[in-house]
Amino acid sequence: MKKRRTNHYRAKRKSFNAEFREVCESFPTEAFEAFFNTDHLTVPFAVYSELLNILRTERIYVNSRNAYGKNEKQELSGSDVEKFCNNFQRKVNGVYLTQIMPEMGHVIVDALWECNDTEILEFITSGKKKAVSKAIMKYLRESKHMKYIIAFIKDNATEHVVFEQVMKNPRYQRAARRYQKIMEAKKLLFENIESSTPDDYTKLFPLARQMDRHFILHIGPTNSGKTYQAMEDLKNAENGIYLAPLRLLAYEQYERMNREGVPCSMITGEERILMPGSFHQSSTIEMLDLEEEWEMAVIDEAQMAADRQRGGYWTSAILGVMAKKVHVCASADATDLLIRMIESCGDTYEVQHHERKTPLVMDETAKEFNFPKDVQRGDALIVFSRKDVHSVAAELQQHEIKCSIIYGSLPYDVRHREAKKFAEGETEVVVATDAIGMGMDLPIRRIVLLQTIKFDGVDERPLNSAEVKQIAGRAGRYGIYDTGYVTSYYDYETIEGLLFCRLVPLRQVMINIPEDFLHKDGRVSEILETWNKIPAEKYYNKGDISEKITVARALEKIRDSRQLIRKFIRIPIDDGNKDTFGVYLDYYGILVSGGYPNIDRTMAQYSAETVDEDDKNALLLLETASAVYDFLYSFTRIFGSQGDLGKILDGKLLISEKIFKILDKQELNLRACPYCGKKLKWSYKFNMCQECFRKRRHLRKQR
């Protein structure tokens, strides 16, 4: 009996597969393309309407972990109603939607009966509904149209809409009522923030709107003298501020101004150096005080306004800096957007175009770049992680090639010193991440891209044209070299194409949540989330504040002290670093309980003396210690005694000096197999050697 039933289902499946193939062969792709190009809403609206109907009337099934930790399809439980509503908009994608709505293909077929295209109507009647709907779903997934459906649902199925439907579902009414007051409060918060957000974002900066500002846009590629010209003008101003993308650049300009007889202070998130009698300031972009008035401001690397993580700070500076004259340095792809922003403020502007001082060419003699054989003095070798910087540098040192290293988690005074060693010829090459693309003035003859794929915080992806131009542009420093050269370890032709193609103009800039919005009635994390859900106006978009939301939630779990959280989230912190984030949470917990943390104990725990410079992990430990000291400095500046700042800086200096000693030895550790210790090349794709992999696979088979 069982065998007969099995054969029956096998025959049925075989019959359906044959019918499905037949339907796919007759699929009218051109007719569907024409339909979706002229009618954007019929199918998305039908899917959205059916989704609301399911939420309102049907059992809702979602993937969740069972008692054994495995994912399985389960009905929505009462305790998960709030979580389901809260996360729906963020989680919805093709898979998630199909899970909640298994018959989505049938819904689309029913919607297509309303179209006037006879070819489509003939197709949906050409076979069984199941086969036709499956073929349509396959077409939607393979084309861009499923993305449009998902985007439509994401825009419309807000947390409040989803909750209203679930509230009407008799199966979940009781559970939903528990959260009704919470949802009503969230709805009021949403309406409050929405009504407070003007259509014209320039109104968020009323003080700047009362000024007559004049902008000078310096547009051009790297090595074209944009920043130099702006800084020459800044030196002659009565007072002014330079706004940099990196602490290292802020430090370079601070040093340069003081060296050239213009007293200048430096203020970053981790350090304040106040020069007596100074009327000029060099800062990172995040430290701009929008209530302070200046004669002149210089905003560097303004194309960063499109960056999802930090772009909102450039946008705020352009729209809100209180300066009579504003120099803005940017690449050509940002020109149109910058002009639109300035015009929307009612300010005047002029555009100065800068040409590159030295030509930039691909190094045809190094098409098949061989590492480390083809490495030459004056090269900058580019990779995209700390681990790879160390691996590449260690291999070079094994071949007696002296090198400097530069990457983000090194203390900025160490980065500055490493750059100086390269500039003065003490080291032959520099191994760096793409941090050197942001205006670092180094005597680089040739840029060598050892990697062409980078992790952008979300996923690994190939470099884009703007990134290649920004990094490659560091080659051929004016006054030292007549030509800058570029080559690549991988994808030489692709990099050549990206380097010399036309830049695509930027389409949008990011906007930050206004500071006063955080004082509205509601949890800080909820305010941040609500701000993110309100659609942006015109050519603006909401920056990625997911890290701030994560930090705010972590603080709220300890205790929801909103006044304290608003101050705490201003302190820069990496929530991915367990050590630094652990100290951050501990300090908040002590403050919110009415105490004050023992800074001396934390300094002793992370002091340079606790690290043996011969330890293979010494650099990592010292970098972590430096990040902890950065946090201590920021924390003390906001909550503590200003007298403690000096000893924190002294402790950080000792950490940097120990890092100097380690780097001066030129004995970085090569990558090694964690099981047998065999040395691995920087470009080796796996974490363990091939022999250990084979042994471990053999052992698994034996088990």
C-alpha cells in the first residue's frame, strides 16, 4: 500500500514537472516586461492587499528556533506578536514573504486577469494555475520586478499597519491587546516626529539660515591641490575651522598650521589640544558645533555626504555650518548635489575646477604583478583588513623589504609616524587599507591593489569606480614624481576600466536625526528607529544608524535613563569590540546606579605595561588598549574631572610608544595555520593549511 502511494506521488510530481517545463517554454517574457513597465502598481498592490488579509484572518507562520536550536516553521505565538510587528518591515524579503503567503503566485495570477494584454491572458489560461503561478514567480525572481514588489510592501507595511491587522485577527487579539498601549505610544511618537520633520531640511538649521554664506566649491580629482588652496585661504582668515574625514588628517592640518605660524587647536572625539591664542581649529567632521560662528570653514572630502554610515555629518556641515565663507573640497561626482544643497539654502556659490598635477597611468610593465618579487620602492600596497595588512607586511619583512603600515585601528599618532617614516625614506613601501585614499599626503610612486573586493560593513563586494579613483589618485605626488602609476594583483583590466571611466553623479546625500528629536517623549532607541522609518525628502536619505540603535538598546537593557543615554551615544564606540564595548556598558551601569567608575583601575588594566611586546598578539592588545583609552578620554570630558584628561593622554602615549617599538623591529607575524603552525601566504584563501584540512576531514569521515 505504501509503495503504491509513493509511486502515485512520484508520477504526480513527474507530470507536474513536465507541465511546468511546457509552461515555461511558452512564457511570454516580452509581454510581461511591457506590462510591468507600464503598470507598476497592480501586482504589488494585489500582493500587499492579500498580505493584509492574511494578517487579519489567517494563521501566521514564521521561522523560529525549536528547543534543539534548529529553524523550523512555527505558528506565531502570543509572546512574539510585538517582535513580529516591530521587525516585519526590516525582515521582509522574497523568502519571508513567500513563507507568510505561500499562495502568492495564485494572487498574482488573479490580479493579471485585470490586464488588457491578450498574450498574458492566453498564457494564464494555457495550463493549470499551479504551474502558471510557479512560472510567473520564477520570472519575477529572475527579473527585477520581485524587488519592486518587496519595496512596495516595505514602504507600506509599517509596524503600525501590521499591528492593526494582527489586532483584528481573532487568533491573536488577546496577545496583541497586551501591546496596544505600547503601539499607541509608538504611533504618537511617529506622528510627532513626522510632523516635526520639515519638507525642507534646511529649516532644521535656523541659525545658519539667518546668515549670508558664500560657498567656494573646489572640484577635482586627488592630487589636484583642492585642499591646499582652501587651507591657504583659511590661514589668512581672522578665525576658521577645518573639518576632516579622519583624525589623522585633522592632526596633519593642525601640525601644518602651527608650523606655518598660525596658532591652531585640534578637537576630535578622542582628544583636545588647545593652543594658547589660537583662533583656528582643526577637527573631525563629527565635532562641528552648529551653534559656533566662524569667519571661514573648510569642509574636506565632501563627496562623503553620500556615505551611509557617516554622510549625515557632511550634510549637516554644508547645510548648517555658521561661517560667512565656506570652502568645500569634493570629487566631480558630487558637484550637482552640492550645488542643489547650497541653492536650497539660499546661499551664493562659485565653482573652481582643479586639474590633477601629475598624470595617472596604469603600469603596463606590471600587468602580471608578482608579489613580493615585483614590489618596488615607493609602492603603496592596498588591502582591506588589519589582518591582511599584517600578513602582507610580514611577508615583505621576510624578504628584507622595510615597510610602514597604516590602517584604521592603529592610534592616529602611530599612523602619522608610520607615514612619516615612509615619507623620509626610512621604509621602502607602505602597506595600508583604503584609509590612505582620504587625503593623506604621501610620496607614493605606484598604487598596487592587492585586493579588489572589500567588506563594506554589510557584505563583501567589488570596488566601485569612485573608490578606485580615490585610492589610485594617491600615486604620483606632485613635486616628487612626474607620473603616478597604478596596477593590480587581480583583475588588472577591470581596475583599468574603473579608473578611467566617467564618474556617475551622486544621487542622494544622507541626513542625520536632529539632536532635539532625541529629547522627545519615548525611548532613545525607539526615537532613532522611528526617525529611520519616515521617508526622506527629495535627494536626501536616512543614514545608517543601526549601530546607534544597537548601542541604545544595550544601554536600555541595563536601565532606561534617557538623559544619560542621550549623552552616552555621543561617545564613539565599536560595539563589535567586546573589550571596549564591555567597558562602555560597565561605565554606564555604574553611572546609572549613582556611582562613578574607577578610571585609574581601568587604565591599569589596559596600560602598556600589561602587554609583553614579544607576545604574538601584542599589537592587537595594544590597539584595544588604545581604543579603551580613547573611550576614557571621551567619557571623562563629558562626565569626569578635566584634571584626569592629562594622565589618560600620558597613558595613551605610552601605548603608542610600545607600538612604535614593535613596528620598528620589522618583525610582524606571518599568517599561520591554527592547528600545526605552518606559515601561510597573505593571499591563501583558507584559515588552515591544506594538510590539516585533509587530516580533519579524514577524522570526520571515520567518526
